[in-house]
Amino acid sequence: MTLSGSDPAVPSPVGADTVGALWDRYRPVVFSKIAPGTQRAYHYAWRLRVAPSFGHRAISSISTLDVEEAFASWSGSESTRADALGALSALCRVAIKGGFIAANPCIGVDRRRAQAPDVAGRALTLAEYSRLLEVLPPSGPYRRFVLAMIYTGCRLGEVAGLRVSDIDWTSRTLRLTRTASPGVRGELVVGPTKGRRSRSVPVVAQLEPILREAAAGKGEHEYLFTGPRGGFINSKNLSRALDWHAIRDQVKTFAPGEPPLHWHDLRHTAAVFLFDAGLPAPDVQAILGHSSLLVTQLYADTRRLAAQRGVEPLSRFFGSQSRGQLEGGESAAKMASDLGI
């Protein structure tokens, strides 16, 4: 078997080269390069979308148009379909290295340009933040965990991965170097943060007593925010312990068609609060660990602020005009009638 357009003197690998067979063989290679959360997303994307579409196909038979057609037919949100495309593309990159194909058919797939997400709109207002405090238990590990997410802006897995030794009481900062999250089979995986870079976040006054409670009686290398029995806290057991699906609508609701309040929305909340507190965008970027300042700027809500700044000048401008100039009068009405407006 040789690749179309390749040197016939260089044989390509022989044997089963269907997409399904290659996935079974090279999935560990694909997963070795991505974070646990992405592994889970690719696992489900493969099972629900990629395998039904391409699992039986020889990988060398798949064209870019085939992939584009499949992408258009896949159900789910833009992000879930993007996960499926990402999983297939990652496998194709491995297949290129193995000599099964010469080019990645996922490159060049035309996708509808998605509207930038309104992440600031997902954030809690101060009033909603107060309601969150009311619906949480008055004390205990789960309340501490949720408040730590809001006060630090950390991802849920980053809070779960904090150790007592990560607290620097002198500088009033927390050092973020790891994340703890469920793997593909539900096992706990402790690894680097999403950006694979360590960072520091401020310890605000409201967080100090929470940290001291969480660290009480623990050694410096023990995990800081653990459950009542010392185990890891994740999104599932946190939601179950707080009956989150029953209480979240008491905190904030969204328009029909939008997902309900999610734990990651607390990170959005922290981002907006950092800007509201007056921090410059580069500082917010460093605290949140964003790879790009463009992502951070989504929380600045500069367009809304520009609209607010326009209220008074525009009001004065229109107020300075005569009523006749603004509303037209009889001559304007006659002209509009003649034009059929």
C-alpha cells in the first residue's frame, strides 16, 4: 500500500488502517499530548460523533469535504462538534507521522464563524453573589470550596489541586501549579494547569479565614480543599452535596436556550469583579492565567462602558435640537407620504 502522490519506493504501513483501528491503536499517543479535560471531551466526541461517521472508513479515503459534511451533520453545540473535529484532527496528525496519510483532511474545513461568547453576561452581579452566599451551607468544606473559586478566579480543578504549602502568608498569595480533575475512566488525574504555567493569585481578606480553616490540622503537602472525609472535591460530588441543580436558579437564571448557572461561571464572576475593582487588563490576565489578552478583554465589557459614556453626550446633542428638526413636521410627513414610507 502506498500513499497517493507519494514516492512508490517508500512503502506505507500495511494492515488495518481504518479510522477506528487507528484510534484504538494510537489513542494513547493522542491523549499523551492533551489535558485530562480535553481527553474526556475527545473520548465522548469519538464515541458519539467521529466513530459513527468515520470509524469504518479507511483513513486514506477521507477528504476535507467528507469531514466538512460530517461536521455539518453532527448534533450538539458548536463546541461539542469542535471537540469531534479536534479528536479526528489529532488522530490524523498521528496518522501522518505513521505514513498512513500525506495530509490532514481536517485542515481547510469551513466552519460558520461563531459569535464571541458573552462570558461577562454569565458572571454574577453583586446581588446574585449575595444570593449565592445565602443558599450555600453556613459552613463546611463545600462552602469553603465555592468561595475559594470566587475569590481566586481559579478553575474548579485548580482549587482541588491546591496544597497547604501553596499558601504564602507573607506575600498574601496562592501559588497555582497543578490541577486535579477526573480522567476518562473517572479516575483522579493530578497534572499541570490548563496553560501548563504556574501563576499566583491574590489572597483577599475575605479568603484568609477560609484558608486557615481549610489548612487547620493538615501538613504542608496535604491537599487544602478536601471533602468531609478527606477526598477530592470535583464538579459531580460538589453539585450532589449542595443539591446544586435545585438551588442554582435561586442565584441566577438565564434566557431560554441558554445553559443554567455552571461552576465555571464563578470564574467568569471573579474576572468581572477584578475589572470592577480597578485592576488593569494585564494584571487580570496574569491572575486568571489567560494565554491571550484578547480573552481577558472579553470580561472588560468595554462596549457596554462605551455605551454608558455615550448616554449624556447624545442626550445633550438631541436636547439641543428643536422639536421640529427632530420630528420633521408637516413637510417631512408629506415627503414621507409621497415616497411611500
